[in-house]
Amino acid sequence: MDILNKNIFILTGAGISKESGINTFREKDGLWDNYKIEEVCTVEGFKKNPDYVNKFYNERKKILECPKIIPNHGHKSLASFENKCSGEFLLVTQNIDNLHEKAGSKKILHMHGTLDFAFCMFCKIRLKFDFNLSSKYKCPNCGNVGNVRVDVVWFGEQPKFLDKIYKYLEMTDIFISIGTSNNVYPAAGFIDFIMQTDRKVKMYEFNIEKTNKSYLFDEVFIGPASKTIPKFVESLS
Ligand code: NAD
């Protein structure tokens, strides 16, 4: 099948950025070994201890600014895949890092938000996150103090762009899942949605190991994303 003229939907997760030096959350040695999810990924946690949460995201941002944190061959080959495609193409990432953009991806949606932005919970203005988050920070728009937080989707909050994402899912011919366990909803629901459509959608999974959804895919590529994705993309031309 010539994939390059089909409609392509790609979903990426923390696994694609692992080889760039950004830890996943749930895996052994992942970030959750040091932090509790409910403390840094909920509004309740933020209200209880805002500067603990702010510190967590300031640290994540600093890591991204580190010169050695750069896109790997997995990110780069997805950007060249996008350039080669003549059909509809959308990359949806659950990642909050900016490595896809740095690699050159253009049509990309961050469904869990991004470390590039913060917002004021009071006046809702979106701000470029190029300062240190702090409970003493004054919103430059409304002057409210202590209400600016990272623009990342926390537990109990609605992921972004779902309407647009489902529009693309409805017309996609190819669904590619990369570096994600597919365990976390609503992203996990994308697979359920495809399984229920009458259209024939070819599904590919790329992961370092089998996931509990692997059996639903037409082809499963086991290995590090920095190796398996370039090989796959090169095979398409
Ligand atoms: P997840 O549940 O999707 O798990 C990561 C997956 O990546 C696992 O299935 C693992 O087997 C796979 N993986 C690990 N190394 C890999 C490699 N080299 N190549 C291919 N696959 C590999 O994600 P999570 O870590 O539980 O994170 C949950 C959420 O937290 C994310 O959806 C995201 O919103 C956020 N998060 C973002 C980042 C980031 O921006 N880089 C990092 C960690 C967590």
C-alpha cells in the first residue's frame, strides 16, 4: 500500500522523547518515582501547595532548555514523513515537551498542553512560559497574584482539541501510535473509536515493548522509536 498519499493520523507519547533524555512518568525510574501524580497534576494539589507544583514545572522547563535535550531520529523522521505526505496529516502528541516542533513538525496538536505556555486561572490570559512560575507571580494582564499556572492538562481537566482530533480520526486511513501505552483515556479511546468505524483503517504501533493494546494493531514494531521510526519512514519512499 502506498501510504504517502493516504490520510495519516499519528499519536505520540512520552516514549518518543525518552531517548532525548526526557523521562516517561509511569515506567520504572520514571518521574512518578520522585513525585506523586495527585500532588503535581491536579488543581487540588496546586491549591494545597502551589510552589511545590510550580517547582515541578519550572524544573521540567529547565530540562527542555538544556542544550543536550534535542530531538532524536524518531522526532526528525516524523517531520520528514509529514513533508513527504500528500494526503491529510495530523500529529497529535500527549507530550508537553517541544521536541516535535524543534524537529520541524508543523501540523501538530498538544492534547495535554505544553510547557511553552502558562495561563492565568483568574482572567484566562495565555502567557508565554518564559519566566519562573511562583505563587508571588503577578498576572501582567489582570494583576492577580498567585493564579498563573502552567498550561498543561491536569487530571480531571478536559484534554485540548478533541473535536478537531475526532474529525481527523473520522477520515484517517492510517493510525500510527508511537511510544504510548495507550492506557490513558481519552487517547486510549482513539483506538476504540477506530475499531468501531466501518472504514478500513490500517493501524501501526511502535513501542519498546508490547502493550496491552498491541493485539489490535495490524503491525507492531518493537524497539526504540529513534531506530524503528526512521526505518519505517525510509521504507515508504
Ligand atoms: P505512557 O503511558 O504513554 O508510557 C510511555 C510509553 O513509552 C510506554 O508504553 C513505554 O513502553 C514506551 N517507551 C519507552 N521508551 C520508549 C522508546 N525508547 N521507544 C518507544 N517507546 C518507548 O506515558 P507516561 O510516561 O505514563 O506519561 C503520561 C502522560 O504524562 C503523557 O501522556 C504526557 O502528558 C505526560 N508526560 C509527558 C512527557 C513529555 O512531554 N516528554 C514525559 C512524561 C510524561
